[in-house]
Amino acid sequence: MNGNTPEISNDHNVYVLGAGFGVGAGLPLTKQFMTRMRATVDSPHYSPMNAHADKIAKVLKFRLDSTAASYRVPLDVDNIEELFSLAVTRGGQEGLDLEDAMSWAIAVTIDFAYRTHRNDELDELKLIANRQGWTPPANWKKRKDSDSHTSESLHCPPYDFYAAVMGGYKDFYRAQGRRDTIITFNYDTLVEDSLHHLGTPFSYGFYNDHDDPLVDFDKFAQCVRDGTKAVEVLKLHGSVNWGIADPVKNNLRVFGTFVDLLQSGNKPILVPPTWRKGWGRGHPVTTVWDAAVSALGTATRIIILGYSIPQTDIHFKYLLAAGLQTNISLQKVLFVNPALDESNADDEERKRMTDNLFGKYGLFRPEHLNQDIIELVPIGTRDFFLGDRDASHGPHRIGRPLNPPGSSVADAAFRFTSYGAPLSPLW
């Protein structure tokens, strides 16, 4: 911003990720989380459980004790977000102990689900690379049908592909002046891990990342310290790889992964959807929210993926309002969620989501849907990213083609497909 003049942006994509984004990596939805948590307890070979089984036991007992509250107030105690929000409202030492138990139980469950998810060939994407001197990421394995004389056929992990579209990859086409920001409500490190695989620099959006006295970086931290030329990954609810470096100073330490945090003996910083009033202005987590407001203020396109608009997340509406208040660049908001599909058997879920989008207290004004500013895309994350030139979705749909304009099927450097589907150049 320059004074009171809003900043004009021509190509700034802001992606907002909800729990549904990680389903393809085995991460549970909110409504499935308690079930996965119980499964984690029943896995004796999962080593972190040895030290933190008592945390999950405490959470499960709290869930049982909370049924009395749900009798009088409409609470879903099987919803991990509602249970977490209820836990942190307890005062005194009991509230602190419950918050600690909830943070560990959530982090351990996410790590367990992430580690035990099994990919097979049907999950992988097929990449045909027709480019000389190209070195793919180490975890993109060569397929048996590769022809080394003409092109290279590779297995590409889906989330690496999504991250390459959202954050860019050095060998894919990148328009000059492009900017990308990822805002996520998720605690996992799915996006960061994929950006790290790609060698794409990312920052967590802390003010003055490189010299902020309230932020400390572990030697294994994958993010860059100075985010000037990096993709911002703004984690509004904390992260399983963020810990408290010093309880007295209340400063934050960034680790590479949850395993790194575990080995350090640190505790994960997770924020319940109802926020935490104890953190004042200037705390690293509040600066992430400030960065999100700033990003939304210059967004050209907003792509909301896998977000179900939970009632516990009351802050998102005001985050959007604050960010869009001075936005003069916005062209499109795409709300991508398969629950919006009219063929979906869960009519109640579709109605709830539509009401939360355009109802009396919804996220958006209904006339913006009629004006084509907001578009509902009733498909999943995978289908959204794997479009083609003639489809209504795909990388080109959000201004993120993988091949330069003017490329043909014959000379496209990169072509992707799902298993058994036709190859697409993905302009």
C-alpha cells in the first residue's frame, strides 16, 4: 500500500485450504478425526504413541465428560474442532492441561495418518517430460514405460503436482509478475513437504522472518528465513512443526517436521478455531493473520479448496472482509468442494454449505454468484487441478499453465494424466 491508495495486482492467486484438501494424503476430515485418533491408540508399533498415549486418553475422557454440555448446548463433541474449542475455554490449570493434551493428541493423530497412508499406482500421476537437461525431484520415480531416447515417463506424487501448480516449480512455465499465497487452516505440513520436494522456497509469513526475536528457526527448518522471494504459506491455526522455544518469552520455534519437533522435546503450537485471546498483537501467530489480510487485499483470484465452512471457524468471514475491504484487483472467487455436486447423496451437507456461503450470515452476498464473481466448482481437489485446455477447470483456469502459451500437444514440455486417462499438456 502507498498511503491510502489500494495496491493494484494483475496476477496474484490466493489459495485457501481446508481439511478436505488433505483427504487424498490420508488425512482425516474433521468429522472423522476422533475415529482416527482412537485408531492411533491401537497402534503399538507407532513410536510417538509410547510417550503420548496418556494425552489421547485424556482427550477421549474429556469427550465423554463433555456429553453433558452437549445435552444443554448444541455441541458436536465428536467434532475435533468443537471439542478443542471447548477445551481451551476451561480456566486455570485444568484448561492448560486440556489444551496441552488436545494439541498433542491432534498432532500425533495427523502424523500417524500421514505416515500410514499407502499410495499405489492409482494415486500417482503420470508425467511425460519432453525436455532436454531436465532433472526431476528425487521422489518422482521413473516409470517402466519410460523411453530414454525421446521423453521420460515418471510417477509424480499428487500433492507435489498440486504444490507445483499453486507455488510454482523451476522448470514449469512461470509468467512474469506472478505471485502466489497459500492460506491454510490445516495443522499438517503436507504443502510444505511438497514445496520442499520441488525446491520451491516458501516462507511462513512472520514479520521480518530473518531477524524477528519472537521467531527462532531450528537447523532443520525447511522454510526460508527471509520470505521476500518465496511463496507465503500462512498457517492460521498453527502447525505440528511449530513449537515454543522459550515458555517465559513465549517465542516460537520453527522445525522442519513434526518428527524434528518430537526429537527436540518441544510442544506443538496449535490454535483452536475460536482463537486464543491470550496472544496479543505482535505475537508471531497474530502476524500470520495480518499477512493473510494483506494477501487477500491484493488477490486477483481466490481459490478455496476443501473448506467446509465450519461454524467453529467464525474468524474466516471477518478475515475475508478485512482483506477484501480495500481490494480493487479481485476478478474471481472459486469455491471448490465436491459436496456441492447436485448428484451428491448428502443433500443436508450441500444445503448447509450453500447456506453458509450465501445465507443471512454467510460468507458472500448471493448477488456475487449471479454476477459470476463467485463460482461454485462441485469437484474435488484432484479433478480441479487435472483439467485440460477445453475443460472448465485445470491449471489454465487459474492462470497457472505448466507450458508456455502457444505450445502444442506435439511440443509441450510437460504432460500429466491420472492413471489410465488421456495425457494433457496442461496449458
